[in-house]
Amino acid sequence: MYNVSKLSLATLRERINAQTRTVEFKTDDGALTQMVYIPKFTVPAGAFENGAFPKKDMHLGGFFIDKYQCSHKAATPFARGCAANITVNSDEDTTNIPVSLPGKVVWTDIDQPSAKQACANRKINGVSCHLVTMKEWATVCFLTKLLGHDIRGNNSYGRDVRDADVWDNKGVPDSVQSGRVLSGTGPVSWSHNGTADGVFDLVGNVWEWMDFTITDGVYTHKKSSRINDRDGITASDTVIEIDTMENGETWPATGTIQIEDEIITYGSIDYKGNGKAILSACSRAQNSTTAAAHADNTVVYQLTKYCITPGGATAYINNGSGISTSDTAIVYTDLINGPGNNGFAVGDTLQVENEQMRVTAVVSNTLTVERAINGSSAASHAKGVAVAKVSTQMQNLSPANDAYQQNYLTTMRGEDDLACMALPATANQQTNEYKDGFWIRNHGVRAALRGAYWVYGALGRAGCALSLNESPSLRWNGSGFRAALSLEVL
């Protein structure tokens, strides 16, 4: 890795672009697909947000990503190549394979699990591709900013809302769906670096599924390692040696791990360097799991939970049998604050499944609430159900009908686990450098979509647009996907 502090910004940009290239692969089922190599690069500390982000150098890149939004391998400029709402559920399926090629009808009307499986079904030299991760997508967005390119895309029925409504600013219309364009047919300004070797259609055309989900506003981040004990561990061991740690220096002093189906908490960590550590004071069989023996080299995940809602929070009902339709006291546990939030306060609006409530008093970990506000209906809620604070940084839209919130993404999360994902720390009006919209439902399971689609105009202008609004089961003509390939497994 070169020392970015000794390079001028112009030289840094030249070096990155010189290493960026388009590669055409032949997949194991005989199809052709085009991917762009994103070279390793560093975003210097303080590069964005007037020196406030990132807090330290971010080392990113070193992978392939699809050059264009995916199409079915049988797609043409006039047909999608497959039935709408097709389910892809087998890695032995060689019929429903996605490819990345220009001039095709993009593959939409597919839910997130099917998109994820479709990407895995595309194999190159025996290695499966994968649905783009939040980090990979954010890497290209950060790279676009670092390169100084004011990226464009189809956010206004075939053109960019910022460009004149003339022929050469438009993509080729998609005959299947009005407003969409065929993959990769826009001007070169629609690529991440403004060159023909770039990644196209990151802004608009269709939303793209990410391999990222939240539950009740909470994201669980996993860092991997492996058991480092020739004999493995027994069901009663309270000291666990691990190695091959992912970002071992960032593991918390106390925390939670998952080994196969068992959840374990540890009371201390002795990090030895070089990805090795000893976890001590381990409490086995947490969260109603069962203690078990685990063999040497078994994967160990360190789990950290983050509330994703700026100015929000999530906790969980701890009343003995939950709450009835008339109860006004909620005892809560396991509070997780979002950025800029510090617990619950009088006046807060809460989302509890499909009911909204208003906090009228707070005493320790007990909330007194007014039930069924904003046109919602009172319902009983079981112990363990999430209680999510509705953020005052965003609008509270349609609260009586599967409520959601929206505003603009204005600053990014800076935690070690999250800084590389372009997740919002604050949401406010569009007066910032990121320019793009942010949507969230803080109840139920939601899968991430990025980039916006053809009707969003100023809400999707830099590639950072993020929707955590939809169920993973959503299928519609405005969402698609693309694949990535890790260079480390080739």
C-alpha cells in the first residue's frame, strides 16, 4: 500500500484510474460477463465532511464488481429473458444466471434472497460471485468522491435531472418498462470515474439489493475468526483461543460471539497480535442456545449490534408476559442507541410493531406511554418485541400504516465497523456533500437498497442513496442487483 500522505491528490487519482480496468469473464456455464477491478486505495483521514470524516485512513478496494446492473443471461435489448418474479433457490440452477453486459433489459422483479442466490450461481473458474455488500458499494461511492467525479445517472425518466433534456444526455429506453434504460447505455458521465472503464448506473435506473439487513432498526455486524485449539473446545470450556481474526484490534474488551448455533459472551480479551487472541470468562449457552463442543478451526463470529436510525434507539419489552392492549407501562432491556441519541425521553414517539406510542414518563428502565397514537391501533406485544424510537431527524410518514421515515443522508457513521459502509450518522436537509436520500422502517426485517431509481431526481445524485424501507421479499420493476467477486478467492 502506497503512502497517500506523500502523494498529491492529482497523482493519487491518476494511480487509481491507471489500475482500474474492465475484464470480460467467461462464466462456468458458458456466458460472458463484464466486471471492473476496483484497485486497492486509501481514503485519507479527513478527506470528506470538511475534515471530519473519516476519522482515520480507510483502506478499501481489491475486488471485482459488475460493470453494469445485472441482466438475465437470456436477456436481450427487447426482453428480460425470464419470467417476472422468478425465484432462484438452488446453486445447481444454471438457467437463471445473471450477467453484466451493456444494452440489455435489467433483471428486476426479484427479491433479495433470490438475487443473492442468483449471484452465487454465477461461477467463474469454480468460484461463486456474491451479491454486492454494503462495504463494496460504499467503496465505489467513496472512490467516486475521491476522484472528484460528479457522477450522473438515470434519476429522471431516462436522464439525470441535472442535465439538459437532450438526446446525448439520455440512455437507450427500455421497451419493457417506461422510464428505465438499458444497462450501460447512458453517457460516460454515468460511470463512477467518468471513463469507459468505470462502473455504470450507480445512480438511478433501478435500486440495487445489498447483502445487508436490519431487524427492528438494528444491524448485527459479524467479524470472523476461528477456534485455535487442536482438541477444539468442550461444552464447558470458559477460555477460548482463536486466530485468523478479522480486524482483531477492533474487537471489544467484552462482547458476544457465535460458534455454530451457540451464543457465548466473553468477559475479557487478550489480543496477542497477528490475528490471535484468548477470550476468557466465557458464559456459555446464552440467548436460549445450547452449549456444545466445537472442533478446532470452526468459525467464530464476534457480534456487535448497532441501531442504524440517526437520533433513534431500539430496546426490547421485558414485562413478564409482554404488554396487553391497555397496559401503559413498558419495562425495557438491552437498549441500543443510534447515533446522536441517549436513551428515551418524555415526548418520544415509539414504534412497537405496527403501533405507535408516545412516552409520557421515564423512570429508570420503565416507560409510561400513551397508546395508539397517530392513527395506529393498540395491540398486545410479546416479551422481547422491539421498542424503537422514531427519530426527530426525519419525517414520520404514514404512521398508521406500516410507518417509515425519510430525509437526506448528511454525515457518515465513523465507527470502525461502519465507517466503510456509508451509513448515516445524521439525516437532515439537502445541504451536504452526499446529496442523497435515506429511508428507513425501524420495525421488522428490512433489506438494503442503494442508488435510487428513475423517478427520484435530486434524492439520488451521488450513489449514496440508501433505502432500509423494504422487506427482503419485495419484488417490483424498480429494484435489481449486481454481483461482486473477491480477488482473494480467485
